[in-house]
Amino acid sequence: MASVAATLVESEESGSFVLAAAGQWLVTTAAELDRRLRAISMPRDRRVTFDLGGIERLDTAGAWLLLRTEHELTAHGNVVEFLNLRANLAPIFDQVRAGGMVIAAPIRGRRTTRSQGFSRKSAEFRSA
């Protein structure tokens, strides 16, 4: 199956406003997805369903956009549900919802004490 950059399709089903997300919801597609989400005429006092079954890849930026939209929709009296999120994507989605940070593993061979040396030199400069 060919990978889709990112899509968002609106529809009405069984009295629910449905947003079907697909493709790669990543930092590289976030600006365009943000424009699309903001362009949607969001309902008030309705059920809104996000069908996430088509999302192939998700990072913190994509998860944040979905959760920000959920927050905005609930602030307008909507009941929001997320359906069909792939099991392998759920941890990052849950981590962003909890407000946690994803900490990258250190890169081998890279010095992590570089800023300490800068601080020490700065302190020496100030005391001179």
C-alpha cells in the first residue's frame, strides 16, 4: 500500500460528524494539517468522531493536533471520540494526552557535557 502524506475527510454518519484521518501525521505534515483542521466548519453540541484507522505514522506533532482539536470541540459542547487508532500508535497518543515529553535516546559518540564546559568558562569570565 502506497503511503499517503496526510489526509482528513469530513462526512456525516448516523448523526455524527466524522473526521477520517489517514496517512502520515508527522511534524513534516503538521502545518498543512493545522490549516485543514482550522478550515473545517466545526459543529457545536454534536457528536464528533475521529476515525484514525487510516493513520500510518504518528508523531507528537500529529497527536498534538488531534488532541488540540478535541479540546476545541469539547469547549464548544461537542462529545468527541477517537476510533480505530492502531495499537502501535496508541503509546505516543497517550503520552501526548498525558502531557508527557518524548525523550530521545542519546546519540552515541556525542558529548553531553558540552554545555557544562561553556558554563564553567562563563563563570570564570565573570569572576575575572
